[in-house]
Amino acid sequence: MMGDRRTIDRLRSVSPSPFVRAAGALLLGAAIAGCAATGPSSTATLHDTAGPTPSPTHTPGPTAMETATVRPTDTPGPTDTPGPTDTPGPTDTPAPSASPLPTVAGRVLRWVSVPMPAGLVADMDSPFQNALFGWSRGYLAFHENVDSGSVVPWASSDARNWQQGKPLDMTGLAHGAWVEEIVEGPAGLLALGRPGGCVDDGSGCIPAAATALWTSTDGRSWSRVDLRKAFGGGAVGDVSAGPKGYMAVGTSGDSGTVRSAVWLSADGRVWRAASLSSVTFNDAYLARATVLGNGFLVAGRVGSLEGYGGGYFPSTTPAIWWSADGSDWSRETLPNVAEAPQAEAAIATVGGGKLVAHVVSWDCACPPEGVTQAWTSSDGRVWKAVETAFPSPAVVLSDGRQALQLVPADGALTVATSSDGFVWAQIAVSGPGPADFLDEAYGPAGLLVEGSDGNVWLAAIDKATAG
């Protein structure tokens, strides 16, 4: 079963604004907005931007990487430092049912062109765009009309034969709600919808709160969740799902008493607010939710940005909170974590029970200078600092056993895999295929990729070489 959208498929960047580009792009925007008030200073080098600046289309893929050991080109790491060797415990997140990409000799990936139905055609000259997702039973495609805001879901078990569903309920959503995240839990799928654009919190552009949630058991028929009834007027920022159910994080209270909030659910429809200690969550901003087999994990930061700019740049501290049952929470220790005017933690699930906490910290130089930190864990509680560079979680997928990335190389896309998220090796994909990608999804039949030319490809095992 698919535990979380980010464990199967990269968190999608929707038009015209992404949710969290692993915290980096949004924090960069905030840092630029803040330092603009101080006037220009010496030019600094960006060590890690955690992906490009939001664009009107889907997020392009990562830049080209080395053949033997793949690392982000904007954050070079030492090539002689081995990755972490944490041993997965018995509470590791279950792997999805999708077959892992091959890593043994004699099994070759081949690009296969996938014909899409007329109702899913999207190109640069049309007002349509597709959002692709993978789950335990196949693939999902949400056909979005940028002009009207309508969204039509499609589902396929093999990425070749698609069935159209009923349009999503957009009642009262004047600005639409692009499907940005899909998570799968015990009761089925939960989709998060968010309007395009972002909001200004005084320090820069941050994601707008979710304006819609839908649930489904088959990917074609979706039921709208009443947000006010479910969350009591609270603002949902992120959702996750896993064997223990569903979790949402955000804020509650009115404009004068905004507090961090966590909600839990068994089915994605009926939610209850978790009790959060004012001491444990003092001055906390909760950005990312992760449901594991052994508990609940929340990532974000501690430190208020109130008054940011005009020469005043308060420091924030990346932070992670853990709970076994969603009731009793503790703030976990990230060794040697650094404070910065802009710093926020994000979590990536590599596979095989390995977790990575990733932080991009920005200073207030103009342009701002970014520094990355990474930690690894097998249980979400004990974290070990890692010196080797980790890619932005926004471009890392997982098949439940290993991490995956799409890598442009010599005018074509290949696939890079890693057992720990730090040392990467490329798998050659034979045959003609896409030169770039707008979106991708991993499911039972392989890696599904939509190119910028509107063509769709599947990186599947070549049956002629499959053993």
C-alpha cells in the first residue's frame, strides 16, 4: 500500500505555485523579500536552491548528475564519504505493492511510448495540464483546466488503459483548487487541493492553505470533505497517510490566537484535533506531516518571523516532532542543527525504513546564501548527521525499497537509484524516450513520465531481458 504521496511520487509543483519545494524555494523567496529592505550587498553563491523558482508549468526535472555517483550539481558533496548505514527496524514503513525498479544484471529498463486518451491530451498551446500520481493499484491523472478551474480524474491500473471519472466537486472554489498531493491510507486515497499562487506572511511567499480535500477508494469517484466541519475553521497545510491512518498539519484559532495544529483521522473524512503541549510546540510552524508504521512525524521550524525585514531578521531553528499515538509529542534532537534567518526541516522517505531530514538555511545577503544540512534515521526519533549532500526531497521518489530520481543525460532521461539517498547510481533506459519531463508517477507498471511536448512515456522492464 502506498503510504504517502512523497514515498511513491515526487510532491507535485502545481501551476502557478508549488507547495513546498523542500522548503528551499519558498525560504529563498522569503530571504530575498527580507534582504531587499537592507539594500544590496556583496554577491553570494547559492549552494542549494532546492529546485528552481516556481514557474507557470510543472516543475522540471533535476539537473544532470554524475554517472557513477549522482549528486546535485549545485551542492557538490565529498565523493569519498559513504552514506549512512542505519539498519531498518521492525516498524519501518511498509513498501508499496508496486514492483521496485530493477537493480540486478540482466534486467533492462526500456522507454515505451504510452498513448493517452483524447481527454488527457495537454500541450503548451492548450489551457490544460495533467497531474500524475502513482498508488498501490495503478496510476491517477487529474486533467486540469487552468482557465475554468475544472478538474477531471482518470485512473489506470497499467498506465496504458485509462478510465475517466466524474469531475471533482469545486462548489464555492472561485479560484479552483489544483490537486497537489495524493496520499493513500487504510481507507483509500486522500487528495489535497490548493489554489494557485501563494500568500505573503511578511517575510516572503508561503503556500496558501488547502481549500479542498477529496477522498476516494478507486481514484475515479471522489467525495468532497467539509473542511469547516472536519477542521473547525483551521487551516490545513499538509497531509500524510500510512498504516496508522491519516494526519494533517496546519494552524487553528483566529487571527489573534493562531496556534500550530495536528489533526488525525481513521478514514480521511472525520478528523479529531490532537492535543499539543504549548511548551513542546512553543513558537512552532508545522510544515510537513509523515505517517510511519510506528508513529507520527512532523517537520517544520521554531521561531517567529514576526517583524521580519527592515533590518530585522529573526532566526528560526529547523525542528522535528514525534509521537507514537498522536497524543503525546516530543521534540526530537537534530545534532548540530544551525539557526538561520530562514531555516525549515523537510522529511524524505528513501525506502527500506530509511528517513532523511533535509534543511536549507538562508542568510540575509543579497542574493541570499543557502547552506544545506542532512540527517538520517530509521525510526524518526534518533537522527544522525550526515556530511554527504542530499538532493532536494522535492525531486526524490521512492519505490518502497530505494530512492529514485529522473536524470537528464545526453539529451535523454535516465533513472538514478540509491539505497540511502546519498550515493546514487544511474540505470540506463534503452530506446528512444523523453528528453525532459513535466511530471512523473511511480506505480505497478513502472515510472510514468510526461514530457514537455505532451507525450507520455513509461520506463518499464524490458520483457526480453527480464529474468
